[in-house]
Amino acid sequence: MTEQQPAPRLAVLGAGVMGVSITTLALARGVPVALVETDPARRAGVRSRIEHELRTAQLMGVPRGPLGELAVTSTAADCKDSDAVIEAVTEDAEVKAEALAEIDRLTGPDTVLITNTSSIPVDELAGRIGHPEKLIGVHFMNPTYLIGTVEVIRGPRTGQSALDGVDRLLGALGRKGVRVADGPGFVTSRLLHRMINDAARIVESGQATAEDVDTLMQDCLGHRTGPLRTADLIGLDNLVDSLRVLHRRTGDEGCRPCELLLRKVRDGEHGRKSGRGFYTYTAGGWT
Ligand SMILES: NC(=O)c1ccc[n+]([C@@H]2O[C@H](COP(=O)([O-])OP(=O)(O)OC[C@H]3O[C@@H](n4cnc5c(N)ncnc54)[C@H](O)[C@@H]3O)[C@@H](O)[C@H]2O)c1
């Protein structure tokens, strides 16, 4: 960080897959983070998960200077002096609206409120808070420290100050933003989540195994990891929540979560974070 541009004070809500990933990126870039998590069990394990992610980032060659300072808290009030607050809580419009409305009340007009939702239109959430101009969408992808581009969603009511705040934050995080208009799933989830649902349907029908679907998508079509490995990385519970949002708001039957995904979520097979999804993982399970 330069003397002219001090690091923005960042708060992150939710210490799930994305809250941890975004916090890791910020700390590695020297940005201080107040991480708010309501679940005591999640809170208890979060420092060791972030240390693990920081080590992984370093092994993957992510450049790192002095780390930003981390505060872990259960209290949203600890966000009140932040320049930017990123909500990365459960993909549920009610939970998000409540969390954002509280942060809006606690913070001043210059704080930018960022939703990391995968699928809920930004304006739907903006309509639930007192100052809709403070809210903007920034769709970080996991692992955030390896993926240098983010989708930035300007809602119809997003103000210029929020756009400027996001530019400053992305500059500090070394990320490039691609701006798109609002709508269910924006661009990336509208395309990706439907494709993953189709890939799961193919496995469900017995036409091909998960490994074979992923190998074909990787080797023949250049997909980096294959859709079902990506699904495990996202978390199948979050994926199903996002598909439900997409299905309800677009009416697109291709977005109705297929039975195989629903069964895996019911059985606790949430992907990497639970140790099992379409694949089995020996390390990294934490739900
Ligand atoms: N998983 C991904 O790859 C991915 C990628 C891009 C965007 N997203 C989006 O990011 C958000 C978070 O996804 P995730 O996969 O990390 O979910 P997750 O289920 O792993 O974690 C959500 C966390 O939020 C916590 N939480 C709930 N309400 C809270 C509140 N009011 N204050 C503080 N913490 C609260 C929960 O206890 C949980 O720890 C979702 O909107 C999701 O759609 C996810």
C-alpha cells in the first residue's frame, strides 16, 4: 500500500467458503479485515482455516508482503468504521437482506456495501435497505487469491460513491473488475450453474461418470477443472441454493436443481468442505 493510498478498512460477513477465501486474499495483500461470523463453531476454527489458505496461496506462488491484521468477531457493530463491507453470508435473500440492513444502519454514507451473492439480483437486496445507493455486487470466485478477475454488478440504484469505493478496494486487492448489468445470476452463475446442473443430470442418468464428464470438459473443451470438480469447490449446498434462486426468478427449468444434487445435499455431501461430494477429499473438510 502506498503512503498516498492507505489500505481500505475491510469487513467481511460470513466465515464460510467465500468469507475465508476473500479474507485470505485481503490479508495477503496487506489489507486489515474484521471478519464477522455468527456461528460459534465456525468462528472457533476460522483462524486455522485462514492460515491453511495463506500457506496454500504461498505454495501456489501468490506474492505476499506484510500480512494485514485480522480481527474475528461475532458482532456486526465491529464493521461500523469500515470503508467497505463484503457480505458473504448464506445464499438466502432474507438472511442477506437482514444482514445488509443492519450494516447499512451501522455505517455512514461513504461506506460501500458489497454483496458477494452468486445469484440474487443486487436491486432486490438494495430495495431492502435504507440507502440502496450504498450497495453494489462484486462476485468473487473461489479461490479468490488465484482468480484475478471479478464480476462487478452495478444495480440500477447503485451510486457513484459505491463504484468508486469498489475501484479502490479492487485496486488494493489487485483484482480486475468486469462490470455487468444486474439480473438473476448476472453472467457467470447464469451460465455456470445451469451447466453444472446439466452435468449432474448426465451423471444421474448413468450416461457417464463424474470423472468422465470432467475429463471430457477439461481435455476436449478446455474447462480448467471440469464442472463437477468446480461444483465440489463451490459447495453443493450453496450451488443448490443458487440454482433455486435462478429457477424462481427466471422460470428456466434448466435451473431447477436435479435430484442427484438435492440428494447429495440431504446426505451432507457438500463437496470439498464436508470431505465428500462428487469426489472424496482427504483434507480440508470442515463442516
Ligand atoms: N462457494 C463459492 O464458490 C461461491 C462463489 C461466489 C459467490 N458465492 C456466494 O458467497 C456467499 C457465501 O457463500 P459460501 O459458499 O461461503 O457459503 P457458506 O455456507 O460456506 O458460508 C456462509 C457463512 O455465513 C455465515 N452467516 C450466516 N448469516 C450470517 C450473518 N448474519 N452474519 C455473519 N455470518 C453469517 C454462516 O454461519 C456461514 O458460516 C453466498 O452468497 C454464495 O452464493 C459463493
